[in-house]
Amino acid sequence: MKIVISPDSYKGSLSATEVARAVSNAIHEVDPSIETVLLPVADGGEGTLEPLVIATGGTFVTATVQDPLGKQIEAVYGVLGDKETCVIEMARASGLTLLSQAERNPLKTSTFGTGELIRHALDQGFRKFIVGIGGSATNDGGAGMLRALGVEFRNKVKEEIQAGGGSLVNLEEIDISRMDKRIQSSQFILACDVDNPLLGKNGATAVFGPQKGVTPQMEDQLENGLKNLANKIAEVKGIRVHQMPGAGAAGGLGGAFLALFPVQLKPGIEVVMESIQFEKHLEDADLVITGEGKTDRQTLSGKAPMGVAVAANKRGIPVILLSGFIEKESKVDLSTYFSKLVSIVDHSVSVEESLKDPIHYLTVRTKETMQAILKEEV
């Protein structure tokens, strides 16, 4: 029997790689002869880097960059097994998890460190990029990233404006003449699962701002700043990112890519599955196991386990969903795609217990599930 194990991370508990290894170990405790193929996945946001690099036999590279508030940190990016493609997870340099609750302030946070990661990779000779843009702490429209790559943002008196979304209202002039020329001879794939525009009630500030620390008092300043930035980009490039789908991703970082980079936007799980050659690994598979920390109706809208299930369903391979918690109301719809739904949290295991010892409870559930499946086959 060949089982492909392709979980997403159990956020706040286990990485996708840790989940895959625990499931594989549990399967081998039940039957050591079963072949397991570990292909942890992600949906393009935080946690995308590690599964891609590990699944392709790639390597990790460390660079010194600025965090969202300008402090020097060590951030990691990846090189896939093809030795040509870089994977940059913007959250590693410009992510919300790098800041304390008190530090979250999109008036000041910047994507400069993400630009530094790209520049570091360019200096190493790389020209193919996959960029995951989930989990940002920023609302600067990608201005920080562009600045790190040579673009200049000046106010009325020709001075460089300060970092952060709050300074964009003072922007008078964008100068792209010194933008790193290597960008245009490179390829960028943006792993992006949102189609929000840059501005308006569905835009970057209104939808994603509150989780980054945007208060009602900040909203107008940030929204007006992004609008000003979009107007200046239109003047320079003739491209209007104001209502462009995806431009609002990562506090407007999506808009900067769409306006100034040779880029393709793709759903995160699609990017990951293509990169790890998921379809190829499904050949001769008898079963697929996937899962995530919490499964609910949002999962049905293209999260990682759904991408895995759809690919396996096409080949008629049964898929087990093994998640930390499965919302009761979504089980009927989920059963269309998954042959078995297994939740770690149930009447016998509480959320608190599962979080205290996630490997133990994941192992127990996996063994129970495999024993039941093997019993059915006898």
C-alpha cells in the first residue's frame, strides 16, 4: 500500500512537515510495510517556505534584513531542488508574527525587508521567484519593498518620505529610474489567495487592516495614502491598480508587484502543488491523507486540503481528512470530497488537551484510522 501524506500546518501547534512525519511514523507503527510519501503542503501564506524546500530537496539561505519596524533580523528564504527557483515568504521579513501586539502599527510598518530578501537572491544570481504574501504586518502598498530595490519616493520638497503606510499621504513623486534592472529579466509567481482590490470597502485597509493594528483613527490616513500611491503609480506606469483584483493583498504589496514586476498571480495551493510535482507522486497511490489545524467552511474555498482532495479525486484515490478540529456544520459538504473525516478534538479530547501534546493525539488518531481502514480491507 502506498499512502501520500500531504497536510497543511496545524497553525499555532505543528508545522506541515511535523504533521506529515508524525502521521507517517504512526502508520508504520501499525504496519511497517506501508510505503509513505511525505509531501507537506501550504496555501501560499505563512508556512509555505518549508514544505516547498523540503519536498523538492532544496536548501535554505539566511540573509540579514529589516523587520517591519526597521530592526535588523536574520530571515530565511529557500532555493528549490531545481537550484533555479527561489521561494520568498514575505512574512519572514515583514510578517505580523515578528511584532508584539503593542508594536503593531501600519502607519510605521514597512515591507523594506521583503525587498532586501529579493535583492539578496538577485545578488546570488537567481531570476525565478515564488513569493508567498500572506501574514503581512504592513499597509504600505509595497513601497518599502520597492525602495529596497531602488525606487525613490519623494515629498513636495524632494525629500525621501518616511517608511510606513502613514507617510504615503505625503508622496508627491515616484522615481523608478534606479529600480533594480534585474527585476525585468526575472520571473515572479505570486502565491496569492485573495482577490481584494487595493482600495475601498473590500480593500487592503478596510479588510485586513484591523488584524495588523489599524484603528478607526488610522483608517482614513492609510486609505488616502494608498490612493495617493496608486495615483502616482498610474502617472508613472499608466497602470491603475486601484481596483485591480489581488492588488490589496498583503497591505497593497500585491499592487506593487502587479504594477512594476513581470508577475503571475496564482492560488497558493496551486503554486505549491506544481512546485512539488504533486500529481506525479499520486501515481500508484492507494490513499491520500491531508489535514489542517481547523477545518470549516473556509476550507471549501480553496485551502490546502481542498487542493489536495480535488487532485486525488480526479484519479479516484480516496482522501482522509485528519484535522485538529472539524466544524460540525461543514461535515456534509466536506464528505463530498473526503472519504473519511477524522478530528483530533472530539468528545474524548478537548482543544486544550490536544494543544498540550499535539503529536501524541495526532499519533493516536492516525493509528485508530489506519487500523479501521486495514480492517475494512481484510
